[in-house]
Amino acid sequence: MNAATGTKSVTADEVIEVAGRIVDTHGADALTMRRLADELGAAVTSIYWHVGNRDELVDALVDRLIADMGTLRARGATPRERIASLARAMRRQLLERPQLVALAHERARTPAMFQPVQDAIARELAVMGLPGDETALALRALQMHVITSVLLIRSIDRFGAQEPVDAVEVFEFTLAAMLDALEARARTA
Amino acid sequence: MNAATGTKSVTADEVIEVAGRIVDTHGADALTMRRLADELGAAVTSIYWHVGNRDELVDALVDRLIADMGTLRARGATPRERIASLARAMRRQLLERPQLVALAHERARTPAMFQPVQDAIARELAVMGLPGDETALALRALQMHVITSVLLIRSIDRFGAQEPVDAVEVFEFTLAAMLDALEARARTA
DNA sequence: ACCTGAACACCGTTCAAGT
DNA sequence: ACCTGAACACCGTTCAAGT
């Protein structure tokens, strides 16, 4: 507390937390320095002292998202089922904070977000018998599919069809198709 | 030409065209009313008279993109090859103006963009023998795949793998996997 | 019908000044 | 070390005033 002005003292962690709440509930555009200052009960300029400028603040937000991503565990007996379970778990986790995921994606931090599952999936692909030189492609395709289903979650329902299609159904259809293809590749190799 | 002020007269078409060039070459964020006015050689406020506000201007830009999308023709002998050719043609066309595609997507106009190919692909799916009640899902999945490959084009290369993977390769892998799955569904039905 | 500048309410950011 | 208000250069938009 600042005795002279009557305004609260603020920490960097506090700034980041409130900023994260604004992004989660009102979207990235709603994160303005003035609104943030208001909700913190501090002057706009004090934010700059703690976290640098808006760009660095968003970077800190993304860093925290990545750090918060707990290590996901594979479930199932076969490599196919274990890969599917990892993809679903990742998707579920990312869907809790889609706004922040979009921010992370814009800043090319998607790789970092996928790091926890990346190695686990690669291991399952090896068990499955996929040739080593096809692992990179498979990982990329799977990651694309997961991130897509999170980033495009809002639009998929109104994707211009006569009947509405469930987002999960689309996700599962393509995931199954990819796993079929990977198993086929492993079999012929 | 306005004789009194020496500034050029401007038409709505002109505004939209210059705005489109700014978006294509410098991105959507670069499209500010003041910059647009500068490049047009007119006052900021005259833009409002011709195209309404920024929001309506972007809508007009998207409308024009959709209108410009020529009807794409399928190539190949089999339904599978014809669907693949439509997906590739669509992708190629959208890749010419990725910034505008992103704008159209944000505004939920993706369905309209896909309208030209939507019907053509549905026809091929019917020839292939896919049950009618699975057509909507297949269309949605294919559209998701095409739009993804355009929207995520910038990030795919740095997607955090050891070796870089070609974007076209990822696109073709998943496309082939989906077509395999659809053919299998058609066969068992 | 068309174009204009002035004005308003927003942005992010810098900086000198406080304690 | 931490917080502040004033000021600057940007935004989009409105409006009364011109021709």
C-alpha cells in the first residue's frame, strides 16, 4: 500500500494473473493497459515498471500457459489407442483456454505447447513400427489437427452445412483417418 | 477532381481496391483509415461517406474475395482423384490471398468461400458411394483441412520438429488419409 | 451528392518527477 | 525500488460546415 496516494502496491505476478483473467473471459482485444490498470487499482504506468510493455506482458502470459500444461499420460493398450488418448487429452487441455492458445499460436509458441506430448507420441509411433524418417511428418500432421480443432472451435459449427455437425465428431473422424494411415504405413514397412 | 481543394474524387470501388492492396501486402492491421485516406489522396472522412465504417469496408473486401473465387473444375477419372483435385485447387486459390482469407474466416464467411466446391465435392462423394447421412461430416472435415492449411501456413514450418517438414507434404498426408477413410466407408456401406 | 477539418474517446508508450 | 500524471503519437468515428 502506498500511504501517500492510497493506491495498492502491485506485483508482477498479480499483473499477469489479472491480465490472464481478462484474456480468458473477454478475449485478447479486451486486454488494454488502461483496463488492466483499472482492475488492478493502480496507475497505467506502474504496469510498465513490473512487466515491461504489452508485448512482454502477453509473452509472460503465454509462458505461464506453457508452464501450466501438466505432463499428460497416455492411456490404452495399443499404440493407436495411446496416441489417440494423448491427442484427446491435449485437445481437452487447450480447450480450457482457447484465447490464450490463439495468442500462443500467433507468437509461434505452438511447438513449446506440444513439447510434453511430442516425445510421448514419437515413442508410440516407434512402437507402432512407423519408419523413423516418417515420424516428423506424422507428428506435424497430428499437431496441426489438434491445434486446428482448438483454434477453429468457434467456426466449425456454422461451417455452412445444411445440418450442423458436432466438432468432436469432425475431430474424431480425421484423427481416426490419420491413425489408420499411420498403421498402414507401419504394416507395409 | 475537386476544383476548390485540389484533391481527387474517390469512388467506393477505388476505396475497396486500395484497401485490398494494403491488406494483401501489409496485413489487416496495416489497414487504418488514415493510411487508406493517404494512399487515396483524400480526407479520412470521405471514406466514411463511400463505404461506411472500417467494419463495413472489411465486409466489402471479403464479399469481393468470395465473388472473385471462380468456379473450380474437378480433374481426374475417379471420385477420389476429383475430390483431391478440388481440395488442391481451393487451397491454391486461397493461398494467393491468405490475409483476406483470415479476415473472411474471422467473420464466419468460410462457408461462403467454400460454396463453389461444396456442391462439386458432395456430388463426387455420392458417386464414390458414401452414405448420404455421412456427407455433411465429410464435407466439414475436408473444409477444415483446406482452411487450416491456409490459415496455419506461416507456422507450420517452425512447428517445433527437429527436421523441417514441407507444408504441402503435411497437407497431402492428411488429405490422403481422409480419402482412404471415405473410400473404406463407401465400400462397407 | 460529395468532401472537408475539428473534435471526441479511445489506444500504447515515454519520461521527468515524486516518495 | 516503486508509483505517478502529463504528454505524445497513434487509432476509429461523428458532425457541422462547406461546395
